[in-house]
Amino acid sequence: MIPINTILVAYLAIYFITSVADLIIDVINGRNLKKYEDQVPEPFHGIIDKDELRKINRYTVHKTNFSHVETIIGKIVFLFIILSGLLPWLAEGLKDVHFVLAGLVFFAIPGLIGAVVDLPFDYYHIFVIEEEYGFNTRTLKIWLLDMLKSLLITLIIGTALLSLLLIMVKYAGGNWWIWAWFMFFSFQILMAVIYPTVIAPIFNKFTPLEQDELSEKIAHLVENEGFTLKGVFQMDAAKRSRHTNAYISGLGKSKRMVLFDTLMEAHEDDEILAVLAHEMGHLKKHHIKKQLFIMGLSSVVLFYLASQMMTWQSIYQSFGFSSMPAYAGLFLVMVLWEPLGFFLSPVAMAISRRFEREADRYAFKVMKVAEPLILALKKMARDNLSNLRPHPLYVWFNYSHPPLLERIKSLQSMV
């Protein structure tokens, strides 16, 4: 156990306050469900009945309660890692190892501990909760293969990025953070380009839409709006889950539309077109580029702050380190920033919700009517067991999309 000191106490106080606040917001959201337990919102009459509403509420409560347990265990493990003396002991044992290899091992050990702890929670979520509510379709084999693929991709990408970062810290002098930021931002752009064609196909099969009436309607819609896409694909989502969705990903010539096969089975052509028009709105309004710009602007500030904080000996001493290895400094900066996510989340969510509203307005402009998108949203809410009445405070911190009732009301006002 590392000695308690002023900086550590201050950090733990902030960490505890933000953790408890997160749980309180969840509890408030759960109580809001009970307030409207049997009251089906008027827009959903004929789509969802009282029995389905009760199922939605049970699903939401089940996931929330499970999330509480997972979060508490995860935070206990996190506190053990930073307070037990494991990290200083690990750094001491790696002091004679090459700095890149030492850094990789130093980050890998806590990462491995976290992955092992997460494993039973992931299993329970998929094979108990999702199974109980009729969503899970994946087999144990698929689940294990997905984990192995994710682990391999994480190891390859993480090893490359962390190695380059440590080399920059050691050899690029006081301006290492500029080069590190450039690497990070370039990587984000690269991932936006290659994810649709390189990463995603590792997990799912993407099949070009067959030439039928729907594909002709989609091609007409895309052509009328002046879009250039690599293609429109159907994804075998039903191999893993019955949840429905659609998205557009990629930059430049790698842009592609993706429809979950579950979505295509559950919706009429006009509803699918409306959903795709919404996704096209994200491209038309340059939301992906704006998100990259925001990420780039915020990350350059964070990298600069990291470069300054890594020179503060008091931080190392506060967490039990007798020396100041660069890899430990990077890790401690991440530790100190962890509670910061709680305060930044409302800002990020507000920006995302604004983008979604803009995409809804664009879909209405393209479709000329609001009803297809409204009906699609209602069916997706029913099929995905979406919470129809989240508490506004919960929305503020956790919702990247406006609540369904708000979206429907907004679309109805456009008619």
C-alpha cells in the first residue's frame, strides 16, 4: 500500500465524488421509469402496449443494476492497481529493461488485469441479459473468436502507437507532445478511412445489396443528393444480435452505407430510406469532419498538459514511485484524467445530440415527409427495448442522441 498524501487524497476525493455522482444519476433514471411505469407515451400507441412497456422497463433496470455491479467492481480493481504499490513495484523491476519494452510491459499488466475482470461481466451481459430478452444470437465460439480478434488488433495497434510515443518522449525533447499529437491525430484519420474496409470485415460479413427495388431507391436517393459512396452493404448483424441499426462510415472514397440485416427485415422500404437519409445528413453536415476537428483540438491541449505534468516529481511520489520513468508518467497522467471524463461528458453528449437533430432535419428535407423516419424510430425503439422516458439529467450525461419522444415531437413539428 502506498503512503497517503495530500495529492493522493485530493485525487481520491474527486474520484469518489464523480463515481458516486454517476451512480446517483443512474438511480434517478431508474426512479423515473417507475414514475411512468404503465403509461405508454401517446406517440407510441399502436406500436407498444403496456406489456411491451413493462418489458422495456425491466430490460433497462436489469442493465442498469448489472452496470452498477460492473462499475463498482471495476473501480475497486482500478483503485487496487494504483494504491496497492503494484505499479511502483513493477517500475522498479523494469528499471534495467529497454525503455520501450518496459513501457509496453508496464501498460500491459494493468490492461490484462482489467481484461480478465471484464470477461465474466461481458459473458453475463451477452449470455444472460441479452439472452433473456431475446437479443443474443451469438454462440460461445463466436464470442471467443471476437475476443481473440479484438485482443490481437489491440495488441498490434497499441504496441505500435505506445512504442512510437515512448520513442518521441525520449528523443524529441521538450516538443515531443507536438509530434505525439500529430501521430495521434493522423492515426484517427487513418482509422476513419480504413475501418470500413479493413477492421469491420474482420468481425462481420458485408454483402453488397442485391439489385432490387430497394437498392434502386437507395441509388436514386444517393445520386439525387450528390453523394459518392463506395457502396451500400448489408451486414450480418443477426449472427450476433437481433438489435437493429444502420450507419455510414469512412472518409473520402472509403465512405459506405451499412444496413443491419435485422433492420432490413423489420422495416419497410420508405423507413429504411428515411434512416439512410438521416445518416446521409451526418455526411452532408460534415459531422465526421467536425468530430475529428474537435478531437484534434482537444487532444492537442491534453498532450501539452501531459508533457507538463510528466515533469512534476510530486505526482510520481504521490503514487509511490521513487523514480520518474516516462512510461509511468504517461500512465499516471491517464489516471489523473480519468475523473475528468465525468465533467466533459455533458459537453460531448450535447454536441452529438445537436448533430443528430441536424441529421433528422436533413432527413425530413430529403424525404419531404416526416412519417417514415418517425415510424422507423418507433419500431427501432420497440425492437431494441429503448427507454422511452429517460430522466433529463441522465440524458445530459449519457445520451448521444436526443430522447425518442423529443425526436418524434421535433419531426412532427416539421410537417
